[in-house]
Amino acid sequence: MTHPLDCIPRRRLPVNKRPDELAPCGVFCGACPSYGKTCLGCPSENRAQKRTSKWTCKIRCCCYDTMKKDYCIECGRFPCEKIKKKLFDSHPEDPRFKYRHEIPVLFSGLKEIGTDAYIAFQKNRWRCPYCDGIVVFYHYRCNKCGKYVFI
């Protein structure tokens, strides 16, 4: 078993290649209730943010530090057991985690259309049709008008 500090970066890929809204695992951070508040996104290297759990995230450490990839979808082992257990297979009957179960299908689009187009797709997908706010996962509720939106 590895120690959480084993993933301290030895050499990082260029940070400018990783938009803050897209986690290495495929989660669209832009729809997270913490994004822009206590967290600047899973790819952010800004150590001043309050959300610190990302620094020891096993998926993030594996992708960035061990495999030297920007996204798990770039790995020949995708989807590995680590990402299946932590994301895809977690909370199978809980509708709050629906966004996680869609990642294997949706994330393959990143390879086809590229990062910028994929993020544009995700931003549009999570945009509130009533007020243009952001629908946040877990709640599937707009952070601006408060209406429930089913993605």
C-alpha cells in the first residue's frame, strides 16, 4: 500500500494544457457545487484553495504523476480498476451520482473532438435552460435560479 504523500509531484505536465474545469478522471469540475468557491478545479495547482482532498486523490496522482497523462482516457488501461471503483461503480442506485456513471461513455468524446470542444459540450450540457446559470451535480439544481434540471 502506498502512502498518500507518495504522489507528491516529481515532474508535472505543463499546467496550461489542463483546463481547470475538467478533472483527469472525466468529471466536469465546472458543475461541481464547490467549483469557484472552495475549489478551483481538480487540475488546478493553486495551493491556496480550501479544497485540499485533490492533492491525495489516487486517480489524480496516478494520471498526472505515475502515468504522466492529462486525462485517464489517454491511458491504455482506461478504465482501470481504480477509476471503476472510485467513480463509475460507486453509488449505483443513487441518482445524485448519475454524472459519474455517464463518464465512460461521454469521456470517449474527448479523444474524438478534442479538449476545447469537449469542455464546450460539458458547459452547454450543465447550463440551466431557464437562466443560463450552472446546474450543479449531486443536486441537479441551478446555482443561480434554484430550479431543478434533469441532465
